[in-house]
Amino acid sequence: MTDESPNSHCFGAEAMIPVEIRVQSPRVVHFSEENNEDGLRNLLDLMEELREKAAIKVAAYQQRVSRYYNKMVNPRPLKEGGLVLRNTTIVDPTGTRGKLSPNWE
């Protein structure tokens, strides 16, 4: 959804699996401590921007889901004297009703 890994969001860097270290992947071969420090500092500077982008994507996703759900909902206005379900815990807050009693009336 955000095109970033959870590790990247939490720690600002991608995780390396042990196989990558033993097999001498390009990430390991071309590793430089100085470049790594510079890269991490740059990522820290961009972290707030990455979080904002992720928050925007999440908000857009939630709006799409909400629109999809609301398309299928038929609103019905409540009229005085109409029948509605009433939660029994609100009617009897003492909880004297049994475990197998209905939750709605």
C-alpha cells in the first residue's frame, strides 16, 4: 500500500538477510561505511516526507473503501413509533441478565 517495507518505516533502512551477507551480494561487495553514513543521514532527512506520503496513501485508500461501502448502504430514516432494536445492556446496566439471554430486544 505504501511501497515501503515496514523495516524501512521503523528504522529508515532496508534489512539484509543473512544469505545476502554470506553470498557476497552486490550490496555487500559495494558497501562503504562512509557512503552508508551519508545515506542514512539523507534518509533521516527524508523520513518525515516518507511518512507523510504513506499517510496520504492510507487516507486515499480509506476514502476508496468508504466510498465502496457507502455505495451499498441504503439509508432509512427513523420515524417516530417505528420498530428498532434496543441493546439490553443499556436497558439493564446491572448485568443481572444471564449469559444466554438475548443481547437485543
